[in-house]
Amino acid sequence: MKITDGRPLVAHVVYRFAVGGLENGVVNLINRLPGERWRHVVIALTEAEASMRSRIARADAGCLELHKAPGHLWREMPRLVRLLRELRPAIVHTRNLAALEAQVPAALAGVPVRVHGEHGWDVHDPDGRSRRYRLVRRLYRPFVHHHVALSAQIARYLAGCGVPASRISRICNGVDTQRFRPAAGGAPERGVLAAAPFAIEGAFVVGTVGRLHAVKDQALLVRAAARALAQAPDARKRLRLVIVGDGPLRADLQAAISAAGLTDIAWLAGEQAQVADWLRALDLFVLPSLAEGISNTILEAMACALPVIATRVGGNDELVEAPATGALIAAGDESALAEQILSMLADPQRARGMGRAARERVERHFSLEAMVAAYGALYERLLARRAAPAARLRQA
């Protein structure tokens, strides 16, 4: 089909376009929404990393950086209004609290459709209890035509901020089930672990993937592994731990591993580009976060046919169907995590069965195609709704 200049432009506004689940969802949406229908631009209020720019496959999709100084957006609003008037997007789609302020310049620029997505809690408000943040969302609510919640918990939170149910759509993340697939033959593919400081033959490898930040609480996994070995010393022959990712807590985690006496069985692998390969090297995936929205990493692990142990926060209980596909524990519960790790280690056949069930669950409920179709349908519906009054005026 011929691409015309009349295609609606969607401006995706994010605080920072860097490696992360939210940004990964933006890339998937840009790459997979029909090109004959939609154009896209990413507006990063601060900066856009080259690694994320390179993942956008659409040649006609732009990526702009505003290099906003720390603090509120107010001083940058005139510049953003001018930019939006120049770009003339049909839709502005902001994401998370850090980008919510951009709804005001979008309204001042006369953008027809303004959407705001909530992907998870702010790192300073992991439980969503902050009165200040609730007030901020109430103040900006009149500028937003429609909200997207990635979990039922977030949808309830938005309703508590005064957003009518008719203006909230719940759209879960989707996972690329071709890229994130089970290891061939069902056995883990250990190639990426060749540089690990431990022998891997016959090992049961427990891992996690994510930014090394307090809200992700990888330290809980380290403490739970140490507790598991204290309870079952023989487990040291097989239990191995891999933490993939980088961030401000790397030195602290390395110190915790050393203090726990785990340097011979645990490895901080750093940030890695080919996450799917690392997931296929594992026997068990753990997400020990203090807060989540709908976790892309859980979905990716499940798509790779891994059993998942996750904390019962955010939308994790909407993904992990315990005990069929894994286990859910309370945030910060070191004892429960140690117990679940030992249980999986003791019965790897049961763990693999959970992994197979996890893959089937992703294929049924969390495909990337379903996510993209839901966003496309929402955009179409909102555009049609905004166009209807104008059409009635023309007919009158």
C-alpha cells in the first residue's frame, strides 16, 4: 500500500530514551504498528541513547532530544509547544510521571489526542501511596484525554486519582515470542556463561535481569541464596547465581556477594544486549523487585520457558500463575525466596514443567501482536472520537 504524507503522527514522549522495559515497549510499538497507517517520533525530554535509537527499524521514525535540565518542565514548555506545533502530531502519548508535564504543552499546541500511559510506580513511591504524586496526577488529569494502565493495580490507582473508568484502558505489555523462545531441546543453552567464574556442568543456574537499582532489590536474591546454602549446604554443588545488568548498586552487590561467601558461585555479568540468550542459559528466573508495573522481563523469561519466582508487587501476580508457572513471595521475604529456590533445585523436572506452562501462558495472553493491535485500536478510536464533533460542525 502506498504511504502518504497524510498518515497520523504519534509523538511518544518519554523522560529518557534508554534501555528499559518502558522504552522497549515504545520501540516494539513503532516497529510493528502498520507503516502505511502511522508515522512516529520519539521525544526524549532529556537524552536518547544510541543503543535505543538503533533499535527503531522504521526509517521514517524520528528521535529528538530536548536535554532538559533537572527539575520541572515549566522552563522548557515554550520550546516544546513550538516543537509540537511544528511537528503537528495527531497523538501525543506521554509515559509515566516524569513525562506527564508534557501534556500541558501538548494541549497548548492544540494536539487533537493526548494519551498518558502508566507503566509502573515511581522509584520514590514504590507502593503508590504518595499523596503528592496522587495530587500531581489529579492536577494534570484535565489535560489528558485517555489513560493507559499496564496492570489492573495501576488502573485502580488511576481511578483513585479521579480518572473515570471510561477514560482508562488496560493494555498489558506483549513479548516477542519469536525472539524470546525456549532453548533448543529443552536444555539450557549455556554458551553465554563461558566467562562465568564457576563450573556450569550439572549446575542449576538461577538468574535475574535488570538495572542494578534499589527498587529491583537484587540484594534480596543474594541474601536468599546465602540463606539457602546455610539451610542446605549440599546445594552448593549445583546452585549457581547470575545477575545480568548494571547500575548504581553494582559495587554494593559485589560487596554483598563477597560478604556472603558466594564469589565462587555468583556472577555479576554486567549489562548485556542479547537478553534472550542469557535467559535461555538459566534454569530459574527470579524478580525480587520492591515495585513493578507489568514486567517485560518476567514475560520474556516466561516466553523462554522459565519458571519464575517474583515478589507479589504491581502486576506480577497477573503474570505469574502460581503454582502452575512459578511462585509469588512477599517483597523483601528472604526466607520465602530461599525456600522456593531450594524447592526448584530439588525438583528440576517440576521446574521445567512450570516453564513449559509459562510459555503457553505467554502465547495465549501476552503476545506482542495482541499488544500492538490494542494500541492501534485505541489510537483509531480516540482519533475518530475527536474527529466526530468537527465533522458535525462542517455538516451544520
